[in-house]
Amino acid sequence: MQTIYHTSLVLHIIGLTMLAGITLADFILFKQFWKHLENNKQQGLAINAAMARLPAFFGIGVLLLIFSGVGMMAITHGVFGEQIWFRIKIALVVIIIINGLTVGRRQGAKLRKILPDIASEKGIDSRLLKIKARLRRFHISQLTLFIIIFILSVFKFN
């Protein structure tokens, strides 16, 4: 039983790290995308195309996190479920997932819809500036939530 618990814990840490890492990579790549979009649209579009695979890996991280978390709860008979730090952590994970599905996905879809239209235009129009600002707020809020989750998981405040 101990081996199964530790395996679930390792998978849980991998899943959480994947989610946070992909969010950080997405944030950094978007910064590069916006920088290149202003100066060299084709290079910016290439960066955006390369980022298209990140959501699939985010989904894998979510599945790892959920299944390993459920496994650990089953093995420990829900002992963590009564602790305040754990309840806050679960709420934050749910917020991250909802925020990603609503704000992140919606802004990404808007951006993908607009990009073919602006490929030949000069400069960045106001539609793109709104998306840029929203995605920046989205990434910063997600990364902040991940930091809080890591702190809660390490210190396990009660």
C-alpha cells in the first residue's frame, strides 16, 4: 500500500509541476509572440503555431493530478480531506481549471480567429491589445494560484 501511495504522490507532483510549468512556458512564449508580432509577423505566427500543442500537455497534467489525487485520497481514506490547507488547495485547483477553460481558452480562440486577418496588416490593432492584456492577467493569476498551491502543499497550514 505504501508503494502505491508513493507512486500516486510522485504522479501528483508530476501533474502539478506539468500544469505550472506549461503555464509558465505559455506565459514566456506569449511574451515572445507579442514581441515578434510587432516586428516580424511571420515569426510571431510561427511562435503561435508552436504553442498550439501546449493545451494537450496541460490536459495530461490535469488528468495526472486528478487521478493521482483520487488515488491518494482512497489509500489514506480521505485523511487529508478534513484539513483546511487541503480544502483551499482543491478550491484553487478547481479555479485554475475553470479559469483555464473559460478565460484562457476563450482568449486563445479569439486570438486564433483574428491572426489570419492581421497577417498582412501593419502594427497591432486594438482587438489584439485587449487579448494581450487579458492573456497577461490570465497568466499572472494562474501562476500566482500555482505558487499558493505549492506553498500550501509544502507547509500544510491548518
